[in-house]
Amino acid sequence: MLEVGLRVVRGPDWSWRYQDDGEGHVGTVVEIGRAGSVTSPDKTVVVQWDTGRRTNYRVGYQNAYDLRVWDNAPAGIAMLSLEFTVSK
């Protein structure tokens, strides 16, 4: 689900050259498009790139996806304590 504050990078349909200052750069969704809007139509979002540039991108508009969610979560599961009980 898209929401303001989500961190993003280039997606599979990216065709905007260096608007993001190059592959691997990260931006933040700052606005969600809505039906009837001229500047940010439905199925688009406005991204503020960490480098300062700000523009809108397709997230389903014209069946294109310019962005991917940037996942920086740690991998794996941390188990701080385990307790086992054996029943007979």
C-alpha cells in the first residue's frame, strides 16, 4: 500500500534518465495522486529525492511502474530468548 513517507528507488518501467541522480538513489513519497487532479492524477505519486529534486511518477498509471519500494529492513529473525517445554 502506498503512503506518504514510503522510501522508493527506480522501478521496472523507469525511463526518466537521471531525475533521481542515478540508480540506487533513494527518495520519499510526499504526495499520493488522486482522481481529478491535473498535477498528480490517480495512480501517480510525487517523490522528493534525497538530492532535492521533486517530481511525480507512475505507480500503475498507463500500466507502468516507475518505482519500487526500498526495503532496508534487516533479514532474518532475531530470537532473544527461547524456552522449550517437553511433554510426554
